[in-house]
Amino acid sequence: MKDLHESEKGILILDSGDLLFKKYLNPLSENELKGVREKAHLIIEGFNLTGYDAIGIGDDDLTLGKEFLLENLKKANFPFLSSNLLDEGSGNILFQSSLIKEINGFRIGIFSLLSPDLFTGPSDPRRKGLIVRSPIETAQAMIKELKPKTDLIILLSHLGYAKDIDLAQTVQGINIIIGGHNGVHFVIPPVIKDTLILQMASRGMFGGRLTLIFYNNEPIFYNSAIKLSLENNLNNFNQRLKAKDTTEAEKAQWRKAKEETERTLNQLHGKNNFINHIIPLQEQMKEHPDIKRLVENFKGQFPGAKTISSPQ
């Protein structure tokens, strides 16, 4: 059995995008540009200090265009991934398409997809100079490329939750989807055709920690909360069977329920499972001192600017 979080070396810090700018509504005015650019620089520096492993590119990360993003990613100590954004002129991939990380002996492949449907139309300035390749075709190509080299495949998805579901139902081989854009919040994440789909509220209100526990090398997982619930049920059934006021007819029903529960627990034995923790990020949390210093310097330059706190 191996737990991917058994040590600091077993932790991956990932995000599915829309981190550099607020939600896009209209092109920014000249008066806004300087502060918005500097805030994006601040966020990248904060991510560097936090130790991110990879971030997927969202539609709002392209608010100032592909040139700004490409230039400023040089300041990042981690890759911004996008597997289906191509340069309109050359037809070549613009950003790093995938990443393979080895964690406690497991090779984990990571790629990222952005939906073309999230833009307001062909004239949306965020799409200038870009071709957005079909997410399904790209996913199939990335799985074909990554599967022989990896034990587990993670998608940083900026498709929207409904399309995450469609993708999980259509394309085999993605083990975990970390979804963004919609801000759907799942404490208990769904598993669709052996693909675990994670989503949480937007605006940095929560952090999520997924712990994967391996008993075998097959990358299929069940929620450990299911096992805990079954064990609690089994304990209740045993108590009812011992109760003096339980009739024989009732005991027969409790025995049947007990046998079914034991059968299900036996089926889970030796299978991989996951634990999903959603952590509210609160103002009273201790801030990272270096990130706090960056934020204070930024506020000194741009009084009144809104920033986010940086819990450790």
C-alpha cells in the first residue's frame, strides 16, 4: 500500500486555471492595464513561493492575450499547461502540452484542456492568434501519448463541469479530472466510468486535498467514505441483532442486511481508494511571510487594489 501524501515529496499542487485575472467581461482600459499586469506578476511570484507543480490555462488567463501570457510564464518556476491551444499562424502548440511527475514510485501524467465554447465568439480578443483544438480529439491523443509512460493520468480541465462529465463518459484513460471554470462545489466527488471528477467553489475560497491510497497498480479508486459508512452500518446491524427487543422476523431482516454489507465490504478489500478534503481558506489563517510582503508592496503601489490572502 502506498499513500501519495505520505511525505512532502508525495504532494502535487495543481490548479485548472483562471488565476491571473478576474472574470473577463470587457477589454480593459488603458488606465487599468498597469495595475492588472503587476497583479498578474504578483500572483505568479506567489505561486512560485507556494510550490505549484502545474497550472492549466483558463480562458481568463488570456485576458491580455497570448503574448503577455507567454512572456510572463518565463517568470514562473512551474509550467502552465495547455494541450489544445495552437498558434494560429504556425499551427504549432503554444504552451507545454503535458508533464510527467514521479511521486513515490508512481509516474503521473498531467495535461490540460480549454473549451472553445467559453469565449464570447470569434471576435473575443482573448482568442486572437489562437486555434483551440477539439478537446475530445486532444484528450484521445494525449492519453495515447502518456499512457505507455505513466501509471496515472490527471487532466486539468477548463471545459466546464457538464463537459467534464461528457469527456469522462466518452474518453477512457483519464483517471482524475480536476475541473474549473464553473465553480461547482463537490465535497463528495463523483466517479464516472472509473474517472474521479473534482470541482470546488471559485474565487479562492477553498483548497482541496485529495489523498490517493494504492493497494494495487490499477488506477481505479473508490471513496473511502463509502467503506466507513458500510462499517458503521455493519456495527448498527450487529447491535440490532443483539438487542433484546428485536423480534425473530426483524432479526432475519438485519441478518440479510448484514450479509449484504459484509459482501460489499469484501468486494472493496484490496482496492485503491481516495480521501477528499475541502479546506475553507479563512482570513485568520497564518499568512506566508514572503507572499504577504509581496502583497503589501503591491498595495503600496496600487492603493485600493483587491488581493487575496496567502495561507500557508
